[in-house]
Amino acid sequence: MNVITLISLWLIPVMIGFILIYSTIKRVPTYEAFVDGGREGIEIAFSIIPFLVGMLVAITVFRESGALEYFINMIRPLLLYIGVPADIVPLAIIRPISGTAALGMTSDLIATHGPDSLIGRLASTMQGSTDTTLYILTVYFGAVGIRKMGDALKVGLLADLVGIITAIVVITIVFS
């Protein structure tokens, strides 16, 4: 057995043991703190459900209404001109909204085009270099009651755009 496997097997039990011993030494009521934390976790989970449902409905309406396909058809000439495959655009649009939907799209693109194709590599790289910005803002900011999220939205979407552009440029240079 190698060292990494040993560390991964023992890290969590050792950490839990350390926390229990340390809290006992500091006279912290460990079990009560654990139960309070569980209660808070359940309350947070219930408080984010309306935000999560709203986000899922919005994604479904956007995809099923044909708005996504219409948008892609509008920008297809520009994409052809700059050498970006149109198949990758839905992933670039959906990724900041929903990680699950983006993962499904990535899986479909890889199944259709292959993992070693330009589109497969682009999808994989975009999946790893961007985040679910709108989901994070909606669910987590909504759960803690933050209403002014304009700057966080701008920075998050800018970071996603940079990740998408960088993925396209690097994958095109390296694999074309």
C-alpha cells in the first residue's frame, strides 16, 4: 500500500478524533454542538429550496422554449468566422447557470463527438475552468439573505467568460 492510500484512509478518522479530543480538553459540549450544527444545516437546506426550484424552472423554460437554439443560430456566422464550434455554445451559456445541466451537456458532447475530439476536449476544459455562478449567487446568497449581489454577479460572470475564452484559445492552440 502506498503512502497516499494510507493517508487517504486515515486522514478523516484522525481529524475527527483530534477534534473530539481537542473539544473535550477545551470543555466544549461536542455532541450538543454537533446536533446544533445539524439543525442549522437542515434549516439552511429548507430555506434554499424555493431558490433552487426557481432556478431549475428558469433553466427548463430557457431550454424548452427554443430561445437557446434561436440564439445559437443567430451567432453561428460569427462563430464560424472565429473558428469556434457552435456545438460548444450551449455549454458555455448553461455552465454559469447549472452544474448538473452543464455536466449533462458535456456528457452528451463527449458521447457524440468523442473524448479526444476538439469539441470533447473543449467541453471538458470548459467544465473544469468555469463555475455555476448564477446558481451559487441564487442559492447561497438567497439562503443568507444577501440581496445586493451586483458586484459578485459581475465578477463571477467575468471569471466564467475568461475561463470559457481561455479554454477555447488553449485547446484550439494545443490540439489543432
